Amino acid sequence: MNDIGELIAASPKTLVYKTIEKNNNEHIHFLFLYHRKLMTTFDFILFIMELYDKTDSRGTPLQSRVVNCFKIIIRHYHQELEMDEMLLIEDFVAFILNQNTDISKMYGWLLKHAIQFTKKGKRINIFGNSTPLKKSSKKTKSFRRSLRSSKYYGIMDVPALELARQITLLHYKYQAAILFKEFHSLDDRQLSVNIWLCGDYSDKISRWLLTLLLIPSPKTRNKLYSHIIRLCFNFLEIRNFAGALAVFNVIDSIYATRLKLAVSKSTSKKIKALKKLFSPEKNFSELRKEIDQSFTPLIYPLAIYLKDVYHVEEGCETVLYQKNDIKYYNVTKMEIFGELIMKFSKVRKGMYPYTPVKSVQNLILNSPNTTWEEIDFMSDLLKK
């Protein structure tokens, strides 16, 4: 890592010191995302505070750089902090403000403002404005009014684009609830509650649509299959790649083999295009290209993302060696892990500009939670 003195391995305190000395914002992000491998968050904050009165290798005070580090932590990761950790930072801010120095006058109020702003419970918009809301047509407005006034709906009553939007709004909540620190449990082969709920939501969408496809009426099944194909393309249009992948698994499943043969030539071409995009060859290279070229907000396919995180955890040694009871950690792994987690932060950039429609969201959330065993049983009955 060239920006941290070309370190390959370092003790926890050396790594923290070198990162703050270089004052590279990107590497401060990496350090915070990875620090739980080195020490507890409380000890991490405490050690940064100790550096406030230290100097760098040239004898220049680290005060402004320490303040910059805390600004990044408060602004970007306040939701990751426990109460005692946040109180520790508040005490440090009070200490800076009480000092009648140029540093306290210049930087102290920034930290104080950041903490007060966070306490108000407001989401700090650090990524710029979200996608502008487009004006709805008269037809869309009347449709939404009818949705709000009705209680019972079937999937065919809701246009594919509106259904995609409502599923995405719910998906966004699940994925945005995942904290960065939850990815540290993957090396113990454990999933946190938020990660599990997000993955289960995608799986539930697939199971729900498959359950609907396994109805006896052939005409209804064909109409529903076309509706589901439109839904998949609408997901891609609004950059919900997790939803698109979940729906494609339904379109290309063994349960829909007969339905695929009955579609028109133009629909068949669309299915082939989807198959190319979601091909697992070269570790989903086509899908990854599409995601990398997309703007935010977007939703990642969580299963593919977790696979990447797990490979970093398993494929790279965390501790390279130990000397005099001091562990020397792999700095390169910290950088790779940090870059990967920063990719996931895209989900928090901006908000989807869609209006929640309760009747449609209730239709989604209250859909039958059919198991895969029950789907197999329904498929066997349909064949008979």
C-alpha cells in the first residue's frame, strides 16, 4: 500500500498511526471498515484520541489530521457506533473546544456541529442530491389513487413497473439496514439478522412468483409469465439488480420450461438477452459490468457480493506473523476489504424517488411464504 509507507504488515497501533499521518481520506475509510480485526471500536477511538498530542515523522502536529479522521467517522459511520463509543467522541470534542488554540477554533466547531446534526436523527446527505422525481402522468396518478382506495389486489392488477418500484422500495430498506460491521461475521460463517432478512426477501420474491406460476389455468399462466418478464426488465431499468436476478431465476427455472417454449420470437430474444446478462460464467462478469456502469441508487445482488467478501476473508491471511506477542496484520487485505465494502455503500447514495403504495406493498409482504418443498409438490401435481 504505497500511501501508507509501502507497508505490507503492521501492528494495529502502527497501522492507525501511519494512516492518520498520511491523511488519505480513502484509507481512513478502509481503516474504519477494517479496524474490528485489529481492536475494539472503543480502543480504536481511544488510540486516535491519544494521537492528538503527537507529531508525525517530520515533527508536525497531528491535531488537524486526527480531527479530520473523527469528522469522517461521525459523518459516515455514526450509525455503526454504540452509545459508549459516541459518548467517548463527545468528550473528546468537548476537550478540543475547551482548548483556546487555533486548532480548536478552526476544527472544534466542525466536530460539534457534526455530532449535533447526527443527534437530531437527520440523515446526512454526503453524496449529493438523489435522482430527481419525474412528474407522473394523469393515468399513473389515477391508478395510484385507485390503489390507495382499494384493499385487495392480485399481481396482474398492478402494472409491472409499479410492482417493480414497490418491491424495490422494500428491498432498499432491507439492504440499507445492513451495517458495515456485519460483514465481519462472515469469516465465522455466520450471517447477521439484517443480512439474512435481505437475502430472504429476494428468495421470497422468487418463491412467491413461482407459486403464482404453478396455477392450473394455462391461459392465466402464460399472461402471468409475460408479466414477470416485463417485471424483470423494469427492475433493470430502475437498477434493482437483486430483484432482477430473483425474477430471472423464476423465468429460467425448470418449473417454467413449457412456458418458455410457448412465448413469441420477440419474447424469446428477450429471455436470451437476460440469460446472457445473468450468466454465471466468469463469476457473473456481464452482470458486474452492468452494475459498475450504473449510477446510484442501486441494489446489489447480495449473494454475489457476500461471495466476494467471503473469498477475501478466506483467501487472504489476516495476521501475517507474530513477534514478541504483537500481531502484524496484512495491510493489503485491509485495502481490498475496504474497497469491497465501499462498493456496498452505493446502496446508501441517494434515495429512490418513488411514492410508497401501501396496498401493493401489503400484497408483496403478505404473499404466501411457500417453501421450495411445497413448490416441488405443486409442480408434481400440475404435471399429473
